[in-house]
Amino acid sequence: MTPDTSEPRCGSASTRGVVLSGTGGVWRIRTDGGESLDASLRGRLKNRAATRPSEARRPKLAVGDRVGVEPGRHGGWAIAEILPRTSKLSRRAPVGAFGERILAANVDQVIVVVAAAHPEPNSRMLDRFLIIAEANELGARIVVNKVDLADEAETHRWCEPYERAGYPVHYASVKLGRGVDAIRAVLDNRISVLTGPSGVGKSSMINAIFPGLNLRVGAISESVQKGRHTTVGSVMVPLPAPGGGYVVDTPGLREVGIWDLPAGALDRCFPEFRPQLGLCRFGDCRHSLEPGCAVLDAVRRGDISVARFESYTLLLDQLVSGS
């Protein structure tokens, strides 16, 4: 692509924009003027950790990052500036890798999509997605897709603990077009991460809300009830006017690892626990077997669901053991 040298200089780079995707060291950028271009990371940014030890922990470039680009020395475009993030959504790298995996930067909200059936909903996995959002201090809402394939009353019973905890829950059927307008409204003019297990219909839902985007869609494996991965890496998709905004379509995640969350902070990632925190007899209460625990009392009263409390105890054991 021929560099547009008519762009005014902005800081240390000619043009600013947002990272939409990246493959093999080449990043797709959407400029603030609405153009799309491909750019590689300038060498001095790649080598900064080696030359400036104080910046060795600087996060790697991620989808959603705001960047400055300028014409490269040998043609094309180069990313010369990475702007500070306002937020991020990260998780632990999957088995076989190490450290933090940033799914998206500068996010406004997380929308966790589950299926009412095919595949069956998994409350433990949903809880992990919600905890990742809470740990990153991001608002979250839940979309239950495929409600046409399950008993409606049973689906609402399954979601009741999340609604009681304060999470907005949208009931939808992409196949029937149900709930599509309400989901579209919460996407307007916001940067939303769409996440959830494989096969629940994330890409299909976005295609139904915004025909023409044509996100990749895969089929469910009938034998194992697990979706084939159709999105190979996070992709940020500009949404059409008049609402605008962006949706980050993430890969279906079979393993949801929590990154850099101290065991003592897990209770704050459960919104329904928060009114009880600070009321326990012991200041370092882990809400397991301690006497005088306000959280346990709330579970006994029915103010906190047993299923959500069981998720908390399982995750607490894993964080304490480091697994």
C-alpha cells in the first residue's frame, strides 16, 4: 500500500489508529480517518526491553491498542508509537505457553456468550470468564444463545444466580432472530469483547446483528459437543453506523486461565459477596470454614447461591495451590 504522506503528523508518528488484528508480525490498523493499512512494529519498539531494562515488562502489542504509524524506510507502514492503555482483558497463557495472554486492550465491556443447549451450559466455565472480567475491572454481561433448543423455565433457573449477582442477562436465539435488537443496542459506540466457549454462536450472533460482516462460523462436533475453533486469534471488527463501536471476536477458549489474581482478592470478583466483605469475624477470612464468616452466613440464608459459592471454593483452592 502506498503511504499517504498527506496525513498531518501527530506526536512522533504520522497517523494514529487502532490495531484490528495481527498475523506473522504484520498488524492491521484502522486509522482515525477510517482507512485500513498494514504495518509492522518498528525495530526500536521490538528492542526496547533489551536497551531499556526499566521497560522490560512493557506489554506486547495487542488487538485494540492505540498506535501511531508512519511511512516505513523501505515502503509500507511502521508502528512507531504505542499509546497508553485505558484497560485490558488478559488471561493466563494456555498449556504449553507461559505468562499473560492479552485478549484485547482498551475495552469497555465483556460480553460472555453461552448456549442454553448444544453445547450444554457450564457454570464453572462461565464463572471463570466473569472472574477474568472482574479481575480486569471490566463490566460484564451474559448472552444466553440458542434458547429455542432448551426449556425456557430451566434456562431462567440456571441464570437466576447471575441475575441476582447483578449481571445483565440477554436471552437470545440467533436462529429465530430473538433478542438481537437488545444486544445490538448495548454494542453501540462501545468497544466490546465477545467471548465464551467454542460453539456457542458468537460469530453467528454478530453476523445476525450486522449482516455483511461475515465473521467465520464453524460447526459443532456432534460427537464431542465441542466447537471447532473458527477464529484463530482475536480480531477487532468495526461496527457500522449509526451506532458504531467495535467488537473484538475472540477465539473459543477451551481452557480459561486466571492471570495474576491473588487468592485473597478472589472474593471481590464475586459481586454478590461484596456486601458481606469486611463483616467477617476475622480480617483475613477466606470464607471456607472460618467461624463468624459473613459470606457463609449469606450462603446459608440463600442470599448467595450454593453453585456460585462452590465455584469460589474450587477456584480458591486452585489459586492457593498455584494450579
